[in-house]
Amino acid sequence: MRILYLSQYFPPEIGATQTRAIEMTLNLVKQGHDVTVLTEFPNHPKGIIPAEYKNKLVEYELLNGIHVYRSWVYARPDKNFYTRMGFYLSYMLTAAITGSFLKGPYDVVYATSPPFFVGVSGLWLSRLKNAKFVFEVRDLWPESAVELGELSNSKFIKWAEKLENYYYKKADAIISVTGGIRDKLAARGYRKKVKVVLNGTNTELFSNKGQALKTQLGLQDKFVVLYAGIIGIAQGMDQLCDVVEKMKSSKDVHFVFIGEGPVKSTVDKIKREKSLTNLTLLEEVPRELIPAYISAADCCLVPLKKNKLFLGALPSKMFDVMACERPVILSVDGEARSVLEDAKAGIFVEPENIDHMISAIQKLRNNPGLSRKMGKAGRSYVEQYFSRRQKAQELEQILIELTN
């Protein structure tokens, strides 16, 4: 097949969206398909486009067999409703224009959302290229933005909901990344179109690298609790900071937060004002180095705020941790909890329950044998059910059936 894959976020940017996009496209190429990616000039999450892309509209590169076209976007460090809309809409336009000039034919135009407006570009290009339109839904938008308090304009919400349903009606297939999203879309009448391709992990990249990095960080005598990912609103970083503060008296426990995001400066301010000497804040690191940091930890946190929206969430970082043979402390109820408990790979704690999280950390600190057992169980589980290669093969089969 010839596949035109639209993802606003893509490596070298770091994040769950970028990881899923690169792993899926790489595996599709390995399986013999021709894949072209339309993405943005790298800038996320800081909103600063690197100097090498200045004064350019489009840049092409061949990345491990993937044809990657990067286009200009309106990126700004200050994040508000208007700059975000400019950011999303500019990609919608430049991706559509860039894609229009690519020589066809294509069998599939695959658009992954959010950002929400990628669907406009994907639908336009599918019609232009006479290709099947596949719309991947990683998050229900605008529902998620409304639930998190990021969107409140009633007129805009109604307009966005109409556009959302238009995508679903026009799509030849809808790919859901969780069972919860699938069920919601099925309830809206799209049961026949929606297929599930769950998140997973690259079991070749993510594996137990040993704890050499722990010594390099000067934490060899500590029980290290790691959070690696977006430092954002949805993750409940204020509650994590409360956990850090309450455990200051546990001198052998040290926290490490890795990543960037909209509340990173707030976390840094809390660290300084409350003298959280038991917390190390690190900048985001390249994806290929993340396994070493996970392996340096004794347990890893996978948190989301207490919201019914997240009952259908399945964070990919959970699988990365399991692949590195480290126990997960998961504060995400619903689908993610079911997977973790089935894998026996960690401890579930009630979202935003600080005392429960502290108890889970203490339990793992005091039971190294339990931690090892959970780590081994997690690795075995993802190898069997959640490798990215398996998920790409599932997606490949869906696309083959769609185009035949």
C-alpha cells in the first residue's frame, strides 16, 4: 500500500503521540509499504522552531525509509486559546497544501487526532488523491478539552462537535486507541466503522538497561521514584508535588521528574519555595535514552487527574515502564487499571489520593522482592500482548481489508 500519514507531532519531538506515529510508520515500512508522513517543523512543547527551519515553508527528509515532509506552523512559546488555534489551523493549511503537491496515487490517507483539525487536511487529501480516509482518535475532542476546563465557549464547542461528527461520517474507518473510546463511538452509531489498535511499546528499545545511570545521577543509595512524560495539567503535577513534600522525611526516597510541559515552571517554583531537596527536575531527554532512566528507577509513576474522561485512557508510558521491568504505580482508574491488574505489574492507587500513593511507594521500597516480581511480570505481559510490532500488524490488516 501507499499510505499518506498525517500527524502534527512527530520525532524529534518527544511524547506519546510522536512515539505512536514513528513506531507505526516504521513498522509499516518494514512490512513492505510505502509511507509518507506530513508533519510540522519540530517545536513541541516549547513552541520554538529550531534555527535550521527558519525562513522555510517545507523540508523533506528520508527517515529510515519513511518519506517525511515537515511544514511551517504558527508556533509560539505563550500558550493561550488564540495561539493554540493559530498553531493547529496553520498545520491544517500547510499540511493540506504540501500534500496537494505530492504525486499520487495513495491507497490510504491516515490522519491521527488530536490535534483536531488534522481531520480537515486528511479528508481533503483523501478526496484529492481518491484514497480511503482513516481517522485515528487518540482522544475524544472537544469532549476532553471541555472536561479539563480548557474549552468553555459554547458556540465553538457546538461547532467543533458538528465537525467531529462530520469526520466520523465521512471516514472509511475509525481507529480507536482504547476500548473506552471505541465504546463511546459505537454508542454514537459508528460501531461498524470503529476498530481498536491499542497503545503499546517498542520491546526492542524498551528493556531493562540496569541501574548504571542511577550512580551517574548520584542516587545509588536512594529508592528512586520516577515520572517521565508531559508535565501538564492532566497529569495532576500539583498532587505529585504534595507527595514529594510529604515524603521529605523519608531520606532514602528520591523523586525524579523528566520532561517539559505547560506546568513545568509551576513545578520548579514549588520545588524552590518548599525546598524539595528530594526532587530532581530534568529536561526532556531523547526517546532512545528514556529506557536507561526508567531502568535507573525503582518504581515509576503513571498519573492522571481524577476525571471520568480518563476511565477509558491507556497511557503508553505504562507499557514502556513494564517493558523495562520496573513496577508501575498507576493512578488512572478504568481501562488502564484493568490492564495493570491483569498483568500483575504494579499497584493501582486512587487518582489524586496522596496518602494512597505514599503507601504504594513505601510498600515497594520495603519489598524489593515484590518489585522484582512485578517488573518481570510486566515485561512478560507486554511481550505477549502490547508490542508495537504486533499493533502495527493489526493496523496493517485493517488497512489491507479496507483497500481490497
